[in-house]
Amino acid sequence: MELTDNTKGFEVEFSITSLDGNIDYNRQPQRTAVNRIYIYQNGTGSVTIDKTSLHLEKYQVLLMAKGQIFLFSEDSSLAGYEISFTDAFWEKAPESASNCKSVLFNLNADNQGLAAEKYDLEELFSVAAMLNREYQTENYINKTDALAAYLKIIMIKTANINFSLQDRYNNSDRKIYTHFLELVSQNYQKTREVSAYAGFLNITNKQLSNICNKQGGISPKKLIAGMIINEAKRMLYFSASPVKEIASVLNFSSTEQFSHFFKKQTSLSPQAYRNLGQF
């Protein structure tokens, strides 16, 4: 099965859409080519993101990082806003907000769906409404800057909601952990070595292991492996690329090395997984 990137309404690097109930339903999973934020007061149904299923309820913020696979259930309904933006557009946002994106969009299921307090969501809604009005205006010379500024505010407020739900973010270990997640999401196709990431963070392997186990309940080695396996599964299911090519893209020295790694993590060979025909 070939996967088509879902880029509806994306003629530029940014868009915001008002949702008033039912959303477009696609019977097949889709890989998002952009980062997405859904801010909604009312929601029903469910969405599956990289095999993690989330119920859509009232007062939620839903996050999807570029490259993730998603499928809304047929009965899904959202009342709120959908904001989509590319990494290139985010670079236009002021640098002071960069850490918020790394905290929220790191391919980690822990903060995929955020249950916001009513007053927090109403604040987000007011900013999203202003952003939507700005988006609808005629183009002018600094419009991109204005949109990026509004997006920065939304990202900061969303990160604050995330912080309030997970107090562990407030200490130095949590900052290191979220930085590690960001580094892995950006570099897992280049290196699988825990020592490389520890070096990036200027800490020892043991310190990184202790932080990951304390903050996420998982070793850094398993976390890296999980991101590699998720991407391997996407490529096996949603593309016709030979296993040898997938192994090369994921920086394995041989098909045999990749197959051994994949089977160790999933109990299936890459070809057996592909033959199952389900993500």
C-alpha cells in the first residue's frame, strides 16, 4: 500500500482551519507531511497515531509531529481549530520559543494528547481565533511574521499546559530528557549509539540511562530502538521499498543486520511484518 502525504490546504507552509464538527474521514492511515495542532472544545470518536489510540473528548489539544501516521475513526467529530505548519515555517518564529517545539513535537506518545483545563483551552481558543482572522486577511509585507508570532504564543501556552500536567518538566533532569528525545527524533537514522547522544548532552552514558529510566521509565537504548522500529514499520507497510533499501536509509550496514535488529525488537522478520499487511 502506498501512502500519500496528507497536505490538504497546504499551498504554503502554514494554515489554520476552523472545525465545526465532522472532519474529513479517510479509510486508510495517512502520514502527515507537516506538524499539526488540534485545539478543540468538543470532540468525539478517536484517533490512532503511530498505533497509539486516543479518545477525543472536551477541552483537548492534540499534537502530531511531521512524519507520524494517523487515522481518525469514522465517527470522529471536532469543534475547534486545526493548525498545520512545516519545520521551515517554525524557523520564522522567534528563537525563544524553540524549546517549546522540542518538548511537544518529539514523536513521544506521552504528550500526544493533552487534556486541558477549560480556562486554559479558552485562552488558547482566543489566540487561535485571532490567528485565524489574521490568516484570512489579505496578504501584506509582514504577514508571515505576524502568523509566526501568533503560532509562538500558541506553542508556549500549549507547552505550559503540558508542563502543568507533568511537573517533572520543571527540573534539570527533565530538560535533559526532553533534549534527548529531540536529538533522537532528529538523528535516529544516523546513529543508534547511546554514547553519541550522551556526548551531545555532555553527560556520561550512566547519567543518561539514569535520567531516562527516572523520567520515562525506559532505557535510552530501548527508546532509540523504538523510534527506529516505528519508522521501519511505516516504511515496510506504506512503501514498496526493498528491505535492503530500508536498511540503508536507517543506517544499517547490511540487510542481515537490519533484519536481526528488527526481529529482536518485534519477534518478526521485516518481510514477515510486511506480509501481515497491517500497521
